[in-house]
Amino acid sequence: MSLPEELIAGLTVTKVSPVHGGDIARAYRLDTPAGPVFLKTHPSPTPLLFEREARGLRALRAAAGPDLRVPEVLASSPRGLLLEWIAEGRRDAASEIALGAGLAALHRHPAPHFGGLDGDESGYLGSVEVDLTPSTSWPEFYLERRVRPLTRRAIAEGELPDQALRLLDDLAPRVSELCGPPEPPSLVHGDLWAGNRLVDVAGVNWLIDPAAHYAHREFDLAMMLLFGGFGREAFATYHEAYPLADGWQQRVPWHQLTPLLVHAILFGGGYGASVMATLRDLAR
């Protein structure tokens, strides 16, 4: 196998082992005399894919407190990332409690606007490009930068019927209600499903594979609830540390539209039906 030379320059690699690394990149454990490291790469990545991920990892690492860790970016290039290795352990009630506390602290980190880090106007959720043009309004950002463009793309690719856009137009006058009471923007992971959270052998939580940007904090929680894998202790501890506005559970389906749309675009299948069911439920 051929690994990007710019990422392993100066390393003495004694063994290369493929590991699970998600649906987009190829991932490897590299053994070195100083210990293992993690490498992810792609032979033909979309523009700025790894650069944006590296920026997100660094932003999250700088903002995370003692209850939540983010792997250090050891090297990066347009072809991949070299990260510190995380030896996986097991999740338990204590790690769920720490996750809730750590995520609440992360979301309290000051953010300048809704949208991209350092003024980025685009980014990725998975391998789907999303609009991150900065905005001072979460309802405007979420509807016009995120849900409406992804709905149009899903329709164009044959994964949704035209009716989806009509349903969304019907919902548009209620967008402020659907988004909830105004809150300041938060630094969010942006793709926080259970596979992007690891627990190490010491029981410490780590966040990986982010689509980091500035958003409403309920977006991360809605993503956590979409596919499951997080304990009730995490949500209870989060709410105790950083109470959520009344009705946040009712707003979860609205904030889940983005990942559902991305999954419909990438994988088709039943995700388009889930989008339509969500839009119809919200429009009632």
C-alpha cells in the first residue's frame, strides 16, 4: 500500500494495519517506536475535505474541557490526516455522565456567529458539501443555508419528490418557532452520532470525525438522538449543567432534517421516506 509521504515524513513505521475508519476515508494504525498513530487518507478527496476536518479538530480540541478530549492533529495535507491514537475501552454510566458535562462545557464556548469556522463559507457533513456562510440568525441559517439547499439537491438526485419543497415552503413562516427561543451560537461537533464518540481504556470520552461549525447547540443533541447509542445519563447531566429551553424535545425532528437529508443524498433507501415523514409531521 502507498501512504501519503507528506503525512509520515520523519516517522519510523514498523507496521501498517487497516482499521475501521468510516465510509469516506481509508484508515490505518501505524506502529512506530514511539507508539501507534492513526492515519486516514483518500486517493481523490473532495476539495478541502481534510483541511476542514483538521480545522474542526483543532477548534474542538482548544475548546474542550477536562471531561472531553479531541485527538491531536499530528500532520495534515490535502490527502489525509495523521492523528494521535486512541486505545478504545468500554462505555459505562460514568463515561455517559462525563460526556454530558463535557459537551455542555463545549457548547458554552463563545462563538462569533452561526456558520463556518474562521469565516469559512462552506464545509462538509460526511462527503456532502454544505453552506456555512456566516449569519447572525439561526432560523435563517438553518432554513436557507442548510435545509432548503439540501432538499433541492435531494430532489434533483431523485431521492425526494417535489412535494418536499412545497412542504418546506409551508413550514417556512414557522421557522422561528421550529428553531426555538433565540440562543447565542455554540461550537458544535456537527456530526455527533455514536460512531464519532469514542471512550478510551481510562473511561475518557473522545470526539472524532467532526463537521465542526457554529450552530444552535440543540443540533448536536438532535444528532445524538437520531441513531441512538448515547445513555440517558449523558442527556440528564447535560441538561443539569446547561439547561435546555422548554420544548427542546419537540424541536428534535426539525434539527434532524439535516442529517436525514444528507443520508438520503448519500445512501438513498429509506432516508428519503424519513425526510418526508418528518416534514409531514412538522407541517401538521
